[in-house]
Amino acid sequence: MRKVVDACRAHGVPIRVGVNGGSLEKELLAKYGRVTPEALVESALGHIRLLEKYDFTDVCVSVKSSDVPLNMKAYRLLHETVDYPLHLGVTEAGTPSMGLIKSAVGIGGLLCDGIGDTIRVSLTADPTEEVYAAKRILQACGLRRTGVNLISCPTCGRTSYNMIPIVEELERRLADCDKQITVAVMGCVVNGPGEASAADVGIAGGRGEGLLFRHGTVLRKVPEEKLIDALMDEIGKL
Ligand code: SF4
């Protein structure tokens, strides 16, 4: 332990104390009867004190569990107990669909309360999916200022074009765009531009053609099949 600590100190490398609900010490499981927030935090404190014994405080701490409410309670308790930076994550979160929701709640909920310094999204998927998910969580929490904020209406009886594939295609095309802008895709020309007037640029679909607008002001009509390209051109100008 001392050799690891000395090497980390010499190279300016921080150490993460990574407690995981699935590998909690036997003594703590016996003491608390099951994995609890208190047990996770006590485990973390044990490792932290050991590092502090060697005068090492370049530490980041995580107390991960796959149970979202338990995870959040443990992090809140840890936040009240130590001043070290916290690394947030929901472990074994699962597939991209459910895992993203668990991570958004478990990580995003804490971030919105000002808890957490670094994050990791764990998904049973290509690792690049984890990075995109993390970016989206940071964006949703207002902590990542670059990247497109793509907004779209839920659609309703007024929607008269095939909007869902258009939003999905735009999400793909804008995934790596780092412009700090809001882009809207709206379901109808009647309410769309007005409802999305806060967006920097957007489209609203109609029958066979749609409107391209900026800050709620209509720029021009565009045939439906050219809507995506017209919007991408407009985004390019911003
Ligand atoms: S923008 Fe139009 S289609 Fe979308 S929810 Fe509002 S009224 Fe309905």
C-alpha cells in the first residue's frame, strides 16, 4: 500500500476509492445485514483513512450500487461526510434503454443537487454509447454547455408528417456537433415555430412541406424531403 501511495504521489496520480455494493467487505455485511448506504460509506471511509494514514489525500471516492435509490442515498451521505471529490455512477445499469434511465436518474439527480465531480455511465453496449449517454446527462443537467440541445415536440393530432425518423436522423447527424445551440423539430406549422421560439433554429412539418425558422421567425418553406438538409445548412451558418 505504501509503495503504491508513494508512486502515485511521485507521479501526481490520484487514487479512486471505489466501493461497490457487490463486493462489500464481509464484516460490514454482517454488521448491517445487507448492503445499505451506511455500509457503503463506512467501507469507503475505511479505505480513505488508510490512505490518510500515509498522508495521501489526492483521492476521489465512489460508492456504486445497481440499486438507484440506495446509490443516491449512499452518495448523499458520503457528500455530507467527506470533502473529497466524488465519482458518480450506477453500476450494472443494464441495456442502453433502461441503463440510460437508471443513470440519468442516479447520476443526473445528484448532479442537479451539486453533488459529484466526475461521472461514468455503465451500459451493456458499445463503450461509445456510454460516452454519448454521459454527454446527454451532463447536457440535461445544464453542466455541459457545448453540444446541440435537440428539442422536439411530443406530436399530437396536428402532426401531419412523418416526424419521428426525421428527429432520429438529426440526432445521429448532430451527435458530434459541438455548437452550443438549441435545435427544434416540431410537429406542425401552426404552433411549432411559436412553441419553439426559444430555439436558435428549427423546422416545423406540414403536408409535403415544412417551415424552416429561427427564433420563431419563419425563414422559408421547404419540401418535406429537403427539411433535414435545409436545417443542417442553417445550423452550419450559426
Ligand atoms: S408543435 Fe404542433 S404537433 Fe407538436 S405538440 Fe405542439 S401542436 Fe402538436
